[in-house]
Amino acid sequence: MKKIFGLLATILMISCFPAGSALAVDSIDEYRLDAGDKIKIHVFGEADLDVETRLGASGNIRYPFLGKIHISGMTLTELERKIAQDLANGYLVDPQVRVSMEEFRPFYVNGEVEKPGAFPYQPGLNVRKAISLAGGFTVEADENKVFLIHAGDIHKRETKISLNAEMGPGDIVTVKQSYFFVNGEVQTPGKYAYQPDMTFRMAISMAGGLKERADDDKIYVIHDSADRQTYHVENIDAKIKPGDVITVKQSFF
């Protein structure tokens, strides 16, 4: 029974991340080549067989004597072994082949970071390091709302992740903007972009200010936290937090 469940789990994983998807890679020995990777092939004592190439979408490269080789999905060690075996089959005696990474295919960071874009992947990369390479968070970023789309996921599903989560080549990280909400007796209730050091007074002003029937002693806030409790705002000049839901109650007199 355990074997059956294990098999089902494996099938499910394969279906979620089809061939070509990129999960986290701890070391260069585990890294599997795919489109966008740039490699260098060196055969000791055979300068004419030294090749530097970038892997295209087909997953193939062309190599002297051997012609077209499909290398997508191989590790560097597997590719070294294949080229050595093929060259030994009628071309060279005991060829010594070395394959090295010249440039990893990129990962992507979007949203509220200083320098969004594509960056060369490195084994062992986590989300925190990826965001750092993209210049870090902007002042509008919500550090608790970081999402990832795995490379190869045909459904492009965003998953909320921690900053310490590992990521793979081709993955897309998106940092969401931080918002707060103002409801109740204000002129324009709604959702507004958070700014550092913003106070309750400033937040209410952004929502158009208080209506005539508003009671400025009855302002409440729900913080974006696990408890979701409602708190009375004792000081309107206190700072709000990202995700706060501010409600102004009506005066009955």
C-alpha cells in the first residue's frame, strides 16, 4: 500500500511540474541543462573541439563530428560522459572531456522591487537572495506578500512563499504592493497604496476625509495578522501598518 501511495505522489508531482520545469537546485552537480543555459565544452589536447554554445528552445546543440545532440535535461557530468563515449566511438582514443557552465539560464523578479528583470540563476538560490539581486524591496512592497510561479507550470499558478524558500531556474518571483483599506463614514471608502510612516489621519485624508455624520472618536482598525481582532484607535496620529482595515463609525448624536 505504501508503494502505491508513493507512486501516486510521484505521478502527481510530475503532472504538476512537467518536463522542463525547474525546481530548486542545491548544487551544480544536480543542475539540469535547459533552454537559456550557456556552456563550454573542452576536450583536452583537441582545440578544434572546444565549443561554447547557448542551449536553444529545441534542447539541441551541434558538435563537431557528432552533429546534433539533444542535451536538455542532462547534468554536466552526464553530458561529459556522453560526448566522451561518442568521440571514443571511432574519432579519438580515450578523450578527456570537460563541460563547464558559462552562464545559467535566468530567473525573474517582478513587482515591488527596485530593479525588476531577469537574473542568471545560481544553485542554492533562495527568494531573499533573488530579491536582493533585484535591488531589494521598494517602499511600497509588502514583504509578507511574495509569490512564486514555478518554471514549466503550464497553469502559471502563483504560490505564496517565504523569503527563505528555495527557487529554481526559470522561476518567477513577484512582490505585491502593500495596501490598506478605509471603510465607513469617509467620503471615498476603498483600497489605497500603503506608504511608510503613514498615520491614521493621513489614511483617512486619502479616503476623502470624514463625512458629516462620522464620529472621530469611533475609529477602529483590524491589522493584517493571524488574530484579526478589532482595536480602537486611541491616537489618530499613530502609524498604520500594511494591510490595515480602518473603519470610521457613525455618530448617533
